[in-house]
Amino acid sequence: METAIKKSLEILRNGGIILYPTDTVWGIGCDATREDAVGKIYTLKQRPERKSMLVLLDNAGRLSQYMQEVPDIAFDLIEQAVNPLTIIYPGAKNLAPNLVAGDQSIGIRITSDEFCNRLIARFGKPIVSTSANISSQPAPAIFDEISEEILQGVDYVAEWRQDEISRSKPSGIIKLGVNGEVIVIRE
């Protein structure tokens, strides 16, 4: 794992994109604060920039660095979540402009994956996490399902957990409104 983390860090610091295992499906990632790096992912995925992507953080204590105000309920939701949970927060800040949705919201998941946690902790910034597929194609549940186009389009493929065959699914998604409303988007 250490070799994969070191190489991933090198790529992220240089504005590149990586293919890596997460606590859900395999993901494509980059430095979530670099507009140029985020643009590379949109191009690779053939995804319109108006469809924002989520980011991963290693702990909830860092949420306030990337949004205007963290609703109190967010910490309760994170703590009580049994499965991976992405929360869409209003008022994003300090992130690449092309990553933030038109309403200034951003989806953030506090990852429970050891590889991701260690990578993000050492990188010191959030990383983008979007499924490793071309837009409108199915998200690969295991490494062997990732298309050649994606494999060839990233700057580094993490050599970690590639042989796992257990199928994960995408995270649940909840959106928090500016007035405290909670909307379940995907369970």
C-alpha cells in the first residue's frame, strides 16, 4: 500500500489524475482544489461540467475548510451512517470552481477506506472521487470491469486491491439545504 500511496501523492501534487480503490467503487481522482486537474477528469469521463462530482475527506473535522458553514446535523449523519454516505452541502469554498455545482453545493464523503484515508491525510487536501467509467456507462464494481479507455486515460493506476472480487455499490446520498432541510437522493 505504501508504494501506491507515494506514487498517488506524486501524481496528485503534479495535477495528474489517478485510478484508485475507494470504500465504494473504483474511482478516478485528482486534487479537488485544482481546476486544471478537475477538467482532465471531465474530459476523460466525457462528462459535462455542469454535472458536479464529489470529493473525499479523511475526517469530518476538516469539513469547515471546504464549506461556508457545516450544519450540525451533518456530524450526526456521518456518525450514524452504517454504509458509505455522501452528503451534499450548501456553500462550498476552497475547491476548484468547476467542481462546485451551480447552486454552490458540493458532495463530500468522509471515507472509511484505509488507502483513501492515508492518502488524503498525507496529501492534506480533499480528492475528487467519481466512478471509473465513461459517463452514461455502468460504474465498475470491480477492477476488472474498468474499460481500457479509462485505464489508459489516467496518469497512475493504484496497485492496490486490484484482485478483489467482492462487489461494492455507490454511496448513499443526502442533500442538506441552507435552511436545515434533509433530502434523501439515494439510499
